[in-house]
Amino acid sequence: MAIPARRLAPVAISLMGLTLAACAAPAEGETPATASADPAATPSATAVACEVELPSGESTLAVAFDGVDYDVRVFVPEALEPGSALVLDLHGSSSNGVQQAEVSGLDAVAEAEGFIAVQPVGVIEAESYAPMPDGSWAWNVPGVPTTAGEYPAEDARDDVAFLAAVIDEVSAQGCVDRGAVFATGYSGGGRMASALACERPDLVAAIAPVAGLRAGRAAEDDLLAVDPGTCEPGEPVSVLTFHGTADVVNPYEGNDDPRWGYSVESAVAAWGDLNSCASDAAVETEGAVTVTTRSSCADGVEVVGHVIDGASHIWPGTAADQSYFGETEWGVDASQVMWEFFAAHARAAAA
């Protein structure tokens, strides 16, 4: 059920065209906006080529935030070109960045497609279901409790702001095209990616939560309804999601837990409204997977939902062992499909 390859060709050209704008410095005395508005005003002799400072392969990058250095896992492909894309890959609750890299398998996609994959770690210590060398953590998703049912302390790290710092640091050292920054996440990481898009849509052109899409918090007086005042992005963000109808952690139909609440269908519909999409949608079913696409949206964005009939709380197509949740092979490779979606929805101008 991969997105047709024909949609990728113009996007590849667009990303290549943005490389020069992302990597050239304005002439002395000019603002970046002035320089980009009049390319001829910046003599080539004064342009400074952007150099990738990150090492190839897996490494750890120290990101300074609020007086603390946090170690962030980064994967850089061997032949990284300046002006590349960046994909934030956020772990689920009671997990960590190393474990998430195994779940998503995005390192292999990044190597093949030429983008940077980044797996930061949440700030809240979480219950561990299995011993993990890198600890067990959860994200401080704004305004909602953790899976343990507790709200983070008021002075807990602001994870939206932290992820903004991660994007800034990796972008600077990796020579990233700021119009090609994207976020995915599994379960609680999907909720965190959703919150990032709600609060800082300027940072991400598209998100692709797996088993965790939200569009703001659940309403206090009706947990099966979206509280529209808790997600007001102000600019369009493309959205792709994957969710099983038999999810036992984040139920497809919703529940009465303020951490989750309303249904996935409501979340998809809310993002369609936020992106000013037309009400009509294209629907395609192949096997257990139904794909609903709303493409008549503001600024060419799309909202696409993959509903997998009978699937539980899994990352579709993962090579990691998720047998405790059941089958993971459903004829769709979430990591490859989301990259094709991301590549097709880079913003035309770097942010």
C-alpha cells in the first residue's frame, strides 16, 4: 500500500532545489530574508557552503537545554548531502531511543534514502516492563497524565521546547533543510509528535504517529470528544497515521482515560478540519488495511489514515519482536510508507 512512486519525483527535485537556500549564508549586512528574496544580491564569493559536522552511522549528540546536556541518539547515512531531511523518531512510554530505533527500523530507511534519523529520550522515568540498558522513559505530553495515571511535576522538562532544541542542534550540525523536518513516534511517542505539531507547526512539515495520533487533549466534560482549544496550530501540517482496530493500549474507538480519550477517527477528522480539508475523502482497501486520504486541504497538505483491521498495538512491518501484541505483518511497511509521505510533503521554503 505504498504511496505511488510518481508522487516522489517532483518532491526530490524540490528538496534538491532547497539545498542551496538552506546552505548559503547571506552577504554581510543582509538579512536571510533579503538574501533569499534577491539571490543575485548575494555574490557567490561570499556564500559559505554548509558542512555536515555529524559523523556517519550511529552516534550520540549532546543537546543543551535549560542548563542540562541531554544525550540524543542520531543516525546519519554514509552519503549524506547538505540540505537533507530530518526525521524525529519518538519512543513509546516505558521505552527509550535505542529501543525505538529497533522498533521503527528507520536507520535502514535513512541510509537508503539519505536523511537523518533522530531518537531523543523523554524526561519522565517510567515503569519498566523489561530490563533495558538505557532506561525506561515517557514523554511530558502537554496537559495529560502518563500511562501510570500521574501528571508530570510542574517543573518537569518542557518536551515540546526540548524537541525544538533537538531540531535546532541537529539541523545546525547536519545541514538540514528546515522545510524538510518531520516527526513520527510510537504510542506515547505518537502522542508527543502530535503535540509538537499542535504547538510548533513551524518546526515540522508533517507527522506520522503510529498507534498514537492525537489532535489535542480530550475534553474534560466528555473524554470521547476533542477539546479544540488544546490544538490550534495556526498553519497546515500534513498528517499520516497507522492504527489497529484491536489496539489494547490506545483503543481505536477511544476510552475514558484522559491520557487517551477520543477515537482515532475523531483525531483524523480533527486534523482534517485544522488543515481546512474538504469533507470528501478517497478510500482504498487492500486486505486488512483501509487507507483514507483527504487531499483537498490548505497549502497542499494531506491527512491520511491507515486503519488495520484486527491489528493490536503494533508498528506495522517492524522487525522488532512485538509478539506480546500479536501479528505485525499486515502488508504495509509503516517506516517506508511514512518516508514516502514525508518526502512528498516537504515545505516549499525552508522555515
